[in-house]
Amino acid sequence: MYYLIASCIALLLGPLFYRFFTTGTGLQKGLDGFIFVSLGGLVLIHILPELLEHGGFLAIIFVIIGLWGPTLSERLFHRYSEVTHNLTLTLGITGLLLHTITDGGAMILAQQDGNSALLALGVILHRLPVGLAIWWLLKPQVGGRWATIVLVGMMMLTGVGYFAGEQLLAHLSLDKTVYLQAFVTGSILHVVLHQPHGHNISDKQGKYEYQAGIGSILGIILLFVLLMMDSGGHEHHDHTHSTEQLIDWLLTLAPVLLLAYFIATIRYQFGLSPQHPQLGHRWLQRLAGPEALVITLLLLGPSLAMIQLISLVLIGMLLTLTKVQLTDPHKGLPISAWRFGFAHLVDRSAPWIILSLILANLIGHPSVPLESAMVQVGVLLILFLPMRFCNLGGAVLALSLAYSGWSIEAVMVTLLAAPVFNLAQLKLMNWTQRLLLGSVIALCLLGTHWLIPQWSTIIELPQSINTSALAIIALLFAASLLRLGPRQFMARIMLWKPKSHQHDHAHEHKHEHHSNSDQHHHGHSSKEHH
């Protein structure tokens, strides 16, 4: 019973925190950063692996429909965009309400012999961002009365889950409602990403991004605590294993990633700049860095690195000879080589590295049956189209897929196609250039299939070095978050930039990204935009 009372109190803290944090614009931005990271991370790292465990690959499709469906609807039916947004908001809130029933059941499980009390504590702690998010989403949209009704509803449903126990949970089990929950999960992500009350935060100069960064770092700390508790309390879930796997990948990757940033610093010092006058040199940097080759060499072995190098030289020569220009060139490069390697490049690559690890953790899940090499390659190429991976992000994704047991062809297509095979880049090519690029990638994959190279890690560092390197990487990424703020930090990995739903001013909003004021608003981060 104490668990139930504590979980309800955790929900009620939401309005109190919201009232305190909205007294100043900086605090409001901090709250936005906290919810953006904590609720978004809770969905990506905690809820999605469970959905995959029960629904397989089809669950991802329903999440994507829930995430991008409302945006597509608003673009296709602009007149009805407010209706679409309100429907999405309702779906997202409904999803959070449904989730509270399972929370009540989880607290019953925590009281049984053999289960850890950490499970109940984890449930109670993750109610903090949920309670905050409910108030954050509803108060500016429909007022305090409706937000209060929803919170009371959440507390009642938690009680229902707690007292009805196993009988009700059997009917609401993930096995029976997995696709509905996947769709609703996508809706929650959509609402979090699109900052529904963003017009209330007047930050024309971008001067409060530091506070937003502080909020997001606090959100990451809460996520980390929850994940550690998850490992202690969820022995019956497979995603405990996926959490440990993610930490292992981070420890293995961290020292090599630091070395890659150092090599980038050196090559920038010696004049190999992203704004090099020769197109071939610019393509070399877009495709390989060459610091991305170091990740392949040290963590996937020399045979894969050699095939990657030869293939990228062929692709680079093709793109240079046919005079294909690069999409999203680097802007506002720093004078200092150290600042380039450990600030500018971190800003560009950190979101992709985080995304790559989360993606591999999801699609590399044993419940996702993608055993055929051809299917794996096809899924990855579709995945790359809406995204604009950097070479380091591609190398990290390839590494994670190799560790997840994916085919060598899938690993190689990630190393070759991730930085170049996307809609933004393909738009700058004619059909001949696209066909030639596709042919060269296919030829390189055939060569990989014929040679069948084996990957192997050629360095094994002591755990103390790995842990120290991970701490430094965490500090570099945290500094990037503070510089850019969480929304700008993540904006470069989205097909459409996140924007607030200012439906009352739709005609102004449509041209928002082309205005001078917007350029000024993003002045600090767009100079490094991917």
C-alpha cells in the first residue's frame, strides 16, 4: 500500500514542479529539456524494447506510424492540422493512462517474494517525469482543470492496476495490445518532440539553451538511475540484458572514439578542412573522415577496414568525377584545431552516435527476426533514406550491428551507405549519378559477400581505461548539450526539424525556418548544423 501512495505523491509533484519552473523563461526551458530527455529516453530505452520483445519488427512500424503520421497529416491537410494535433495529444495521454495500470500491477509484483523492491522504486521514480509531462502538455492547451482530471484519472487507474492485479493485467497484457501500445508510444514521442506549447517560451536569442541543457542532463541522470534499478528489479524482462549490452558497447567504444576525435583534430591542423577547395578532399571527409576508419580498424578488424577503404575510395572517386556536391556543408568552422575536433565535431556526431547505439539496441533485438542478409541490407537502406548520418555515426551503428550478430553485408552497407545514401544528398544528383552510386555500392557488397571477411576486435583495453574514456566522452557530450540545448542537439537527426504547434499563426509558422529572425534564433547552433 505504501508503494501505491508513494506513486500517487510522485504524480502530484508534477504540478508543483511545473508551477515553480514556469516562473522564469530560463527555468521553463530547463523543464522542457528535462521532460524532452527523460520522457523521450524512457520510451526509447525502457518501453520500446518491451514492445519489441512481444510484437517483433511490426511493433517498430506501428511506432513510426504513431510518430510521423500526425506530421504527415498536418502537412497534407493543413486546414485540419489543429484537429490532428489534438487527436495525437489525446492518444499520447491515453497511452500514458494505460501505462499507469501496468505500473499498479508492477508494484504488486514488487511485493512478492523473490522480487526486488527496486522495481517499485523504479516505477515511483519514473512517475515524476510522467506527472510533469501531463501538466506540461495539458495545462497550456486545455487549462488546469482538465490536467487535474487526467492526473486524478492516472491515480485511480494505478489503484485499479494495484487492486485488480493479475486478472486485469492478463487482459491488458502486452501480448494482446502490443500494436495498439506501439502506435500510442509513437504518439507520445511525437508530442514530446514537437513541443506543443513552444510558443509560450520566448527565447529569441537562444540565450536559455544553457538552462535547457542543464534540464536535459538532469533528465539523463534520472534515466541512468532508472536503468540501474531496472537491472536490479526486472529479472523477468529481456531488456535488462539489452541495457547491460548498451553499457558494454559504450565502454568498448569510448577510448576508440576519443582517438577518432584526436585524429580529426590533427588532420584539421594540417589543412584537411571540411571547407577544402578540392571536392575530392571534401568527399573523403564526408565518407571516412578519415577518423571513422580507425573505429573499423580497431574494433572490427583490418580485413573489414581494408574493404571499407577500397570501397569508399571508389565511391569518392565516382562522386568527385561526376561533380556531385555535398549536402549540409560545415559552416562557421572554428580557428582552433582542438575546438574543431572536440567541440565542433562532437556537436555534429554525438546525436548520431547516441541514435546509432539506441537503433542497434532495438533492431538488433533477438525478437526482431531479420536473419536474411538481403532483408537486413534492405531495411538499413530504407532507414538511411530520411536520415543524414555522419561517418562516425555510421561506424558506430555498423559496430553495434556486428556485435548484435547481423550479417557482414549489413555491417558493410552501413559503413559505406550511411553517410551518403539519404534523400537530401540524392536530391543533389541526377538519375545517372544515383544509378552509378547504387551500382558501386552493390558491387562493393558483392565483393564483401564473395570475400566473407571475419570481423574481430584487435584491441582489448583494461576496464579502468574504458571507464575513464567513457567518463570523458560523457563530459564532451554533456558540454555539447549545454552549448546547443537538447532540441537543437537532436534536431539534426530528424527528417523535419522540431517545431512548436502554433496553429493560430500557421501562415507565419510555415515560413519560420526561412526567416532572418529564425537564423538569428539558431545562430549559435546552425553554424555547425548537419
